[in-house]
Amino acid sequence: MAGLYKELKDAQGGSGFSFNDLAADLAGSRLGKTSTQSRDAAVKMQQRLANGRDAKVFFPQVRDLPEFLGQAEFKRRFGGVGEPAYQRMLKRIQTRIDALPIYQD
């Protein structure tokens, strides 16, 4: 929620709304949640992270995601938070996170 709030504030006159930043927030939240489910989950995640140094293991591809969107442009393209176009973009990001190697058994 804090990441979404920051992006909405950025759209009101800061650097603009960034789905790249939102994807980073969501990926970090997923990593933290997955890593802290249990002691076994924490050890498993530590082992997975220790075996590689490539961010592609735990961070989704974001180059094609919209960013630097002012409030009017964000509203025009996505309608607002909770609207179908916005929800589709969140689903797209979540699908990328779900497919990351670190979450594959």
C-alpha cells in the first residue's frame, strides 16, 4: 500500500506514476512474504538467493511497463486504482513475479 500511495503522489506532480516502481514494490513484498512464512521457507530462500547474483531470478522484467505518468495521463490510460485497465496491469506484473525462477520448485 505504501508503494501505491507513493506512486499516486508522484502522479500529482512528482516524477509521475511508475509501474516499474510498483513492480519493484510488489516483487519485494513477495520476496519478504515468501521468505518469512516459516524457518524452512527462510532457509530455502537463502539458499536460492546464495546460488545466483542475477536480479532476473527475483525481479521481473519491467522495461515495457508505463512510467512517468502524470495524474491526467494515468487517469486517461488506466481510469484509476481499481479500474479494469489498472487491474489488468497489476495482473500482468503479478504474472511476471509468479513466473520468476526463485518461486519455481
